[in-house]
Amino acid sequence: MNACAKITVTNESIMTKPYPFKPLEFERLSREEQKARLGQFVETLSQRRTVREFSPDPIDLSLVEDAIRIAGLAPSGANQQPWHFSVVVDQEVKRKIRKAAEEEEYQSYHGRMPQEWLDKLAPLGTDEHKPFLEIAPALIIVFKIDYGLIQDEKGNEKKEKHYYVNESVGLASGFLVAALQMAGFATLTHTPSPMGFLADILGKPKNYKAFLLIPVGFPADDARVPVITKKPFSEISDRI
Ligand code: IYR
């Protein structure tokens, strides 16, 4: 069979492309349905808070995997999907991650971060202590894959460039955090810095770079969050 697909375009009649295309499945919703769906989404997403005090209660990991499936639906540069999500539940691995993160964070809070940055973080109440890395029942490590490793004709390892990696993995992480919120979990988008220790501890290949660490679980019964606000719509948007 010929792999060429016939594409109908509006101004020309028929164009042939060397890759297959298929009709888009798309349902136009009524205005009311659009409004109702957004209403449900905003109701759930407006409850999202970054949580730093977790309950050790176990969670259903199959739900976390469902959320990762949703993250994997995000758009990506050239559809290269340059991401990987490791779910860490092993207590000993979590302990190692906490120890390494706290060592890095100690350096950050005691010299690496300039006073201006520390001042900006003060309302969040963060410091170098990261007990949530051991207490939260699961840690999702989001890796970005800056380049693929492929074999050339001679069997030598070759790098294959990936495009728009940060944008792609950022989008997937947004899908992931939203999905976990929809599932009723608490999350923290954590970036211990630098994060090189994560690929080392988890034994990942050299093209995997930790992008984000997301503890997932339920909040501690007495969890508290800082009193902070979101910018109003008028500040984050305009119509031109
Ligand atoms: N990585 C540090 C510092 C930190 C930085 C930012 I930007 C935050 O929004 C919060 C914390 C830490 O996790 O404590």
C-alpha cells in the first residue's frame, strides 16, 4: 500500500504528503456545555495549593499512573515527548533523596541564594529541611531528555537532538499537576537545586536530567499553607 495520504486543502485542491493523516475527531460543544466544563475545572483547580506538610497515609499508585498517562498526552516539540516520570515509593530511596536534597539546599540557603532571592521566598516559609521527601507516600521525579541516544549504521552511539524540551516538559508537568489535583491529591512542585543527584540515585542514563520533583499524597491533618494570592485576571491577560 502507498503510505501517502491525500490531504484536502482549501485553496489548492489536493496535496500529497509522504506521511499518513486521518480525519480529526472533534466535537463542538454548546456554549452552555463549554461554560459548565470550565466551571468544574476552575472549581477544582482553584483549590490547588502547594503543600509542604504531607500525611504518610498510603495512596493508590494506579491513580498516580493514570495522572502520568494524562501528562503523556501533552503536546511536545516535534512530538518527541522528551520526558520520563519515575515514581519513587521505596522508603530507602526516599531517604537517600531527602539526604542529598537537604545537603544541596543547605548550601543554597547558606550562601548560594542571594539575599534578594531569600527575601522573595520568606513568605513561603521554606528552608533547607525537606522532611516531606520521606513522609509523602510517593515522589514523582520528572526527567527531561535533552537528546535521544540512538545507534548509527555502524552501531555507534549517536545523539539525536530534541526540540523545545523545557516547553514540552513544562507542559507535561502542568498536565500532571492538574490531573493529580483532579484526582484529589496534594502536590508540591519542588526543585531542589542542583538536581543532578536524582539521576544518580535512580540510575538513569546520562541524557536524563531531573526537571521537577513532585511529592504526592494527602496533606497532613494539621497542614498549613502561606497566605498568598493569585494575580487578578486583569493583570495576567489583555485582549487586543
Ligand atoms: N529550592 C529551594 C528554594 C525555593 C525556590 C523557589 I523559586 C521556590 O518557589 C521555593 C523554594 C527549596 O525548595 O526550598
